[in-house]
Amino acid sequence: MAGATSVGGCSSVYLPSFQGLRPSSSTVKVSSSVSFRMTLNHRPGLVVKAATTVAPKYTTLKPLGDRVLVKLNAAEEKSAGGILLPTTAQSKPQGGEVVAVGEGRTVGLKQVEVDVKTGTPVVYSKYAGTEVEFNGAKHLLLKEDDIVGILETDDVKDLKPLNDRVLIKVTEAEQTTAGGLLLTQSSKEKPSTGTVIAVGPGPLDEEGNRKELTVSPGNTVLYSKYAGNDFKGSDGTEYIALRATDVMAVLP
């Protein structure tokens, strides 16, 4: 049961321990003075990852298995209107150039090589892989499956999806309600329908052969909300790249 004492004008409260909050002793002492201290057993919490810095003596890095090393594109320092962006407002780059690839992986009895080659410009899933800094540049070491597609131009509409990825042109959100009232940007429902622009070659089956996807370019589809990676084309058109398994239905 909780209790209280007063020492030298400073009151203290003793709280019982709770499941999931385990102090080093059976109670936690909380003082009413300005500062207080809790001693808790170590518990896992939020982990902030920083780029791994490779010693200068190492000038190359060889990925293993189906991993790929990508040299990251620099983050934008200015907005489209030419305004200088602070570091915190700069978008994390999601693209780069492949500089090294692993030997591939074994699927069934077949050795499957990595599809992308060195020098290929690629787009990868947000938050994928491990950042590595060496030779004065930032790189990303990631699985081949984390690469969304190949992008050889500056416009995402030209993205060539890999594996089981699908590129969809998003249907524009309604600008007005059924009664004709103009909707604000914050109240517009995020659309979850769109037109398939391009599809990947399909995933590998247990024997290492490609399985053709069930959707094709030109299909109008319904997909899972909040799935995949959102992109904006050079003309402002919105696109999304997601796995074929996130496509729920084809609309006639």
C-alpha cells in the first residue's frame, strides 16, 4: 500500500511496483523536490540507427548473398520554389546507384543471381537496409528484395518495378462532397484505387522460377490503404509502388 513521509520539509511518496515497470527494489521513491531519480532494470526501447562508418583503409565493400550496395543520391537542399531547406526538412533520399552486388542466393536447387547490375539507378523501400559511410559518401546495404524498381529518368512514371512490385497511378481524390461542398486538403479521403502502369517480372517460386503476376498494365485496381511507397511525378501526378499481394481486386 502506498505511504508518505516528510523529512526536512520535503515530502516523499512510495509507490508500489507494477507489472511491466520493474524497479531495482520493491518500491519507487518519488520526491516532491525539483529533481527525482528512478533506477529501473534495463528494458529495450526506441533505437536510433546511425550510419556505420567504415575505416578509411577500406575502399571497397563486397555484399554477400542477395545483398546490394547502393550509393545514395544526395538529399534535396532546396524546395521546388528555390527555398533553402533546413536539414530536418530535407527528404531522406530513396534512390541511388548500385555500386556492388552479392553472388545471389539459392532457391530450391537453383542458384539465382541478383537481377540488378552495377551502375543501375534504383529506387528502394523507405527505411530499408543499413546505412554505411565510406570513401566520403553515404551508401545503403540492403536486400535485393528491398529494391522497388529501376528508374533511369527523373520521372517516377518511368519506374520499372522489380520482383512482385506494381506501379500504380493513383486516382485523384474527390475535390467536393456529394452535396457540392469544396473539401479542404486535410479532409480529402486518401484514394485507394488507381491504374496499373507497370508490373515486375513476378516473385520466385520454390524452384527458382518466376511466377507471373495476376494484374497487368491498364488494369484499374483496388489496393490496401497505406501500403507501399508513395511518389509524385514531375507533373504532380501521384503514384504508388507496392507488392502485388497488396492489390485486393481488379475493377471492371
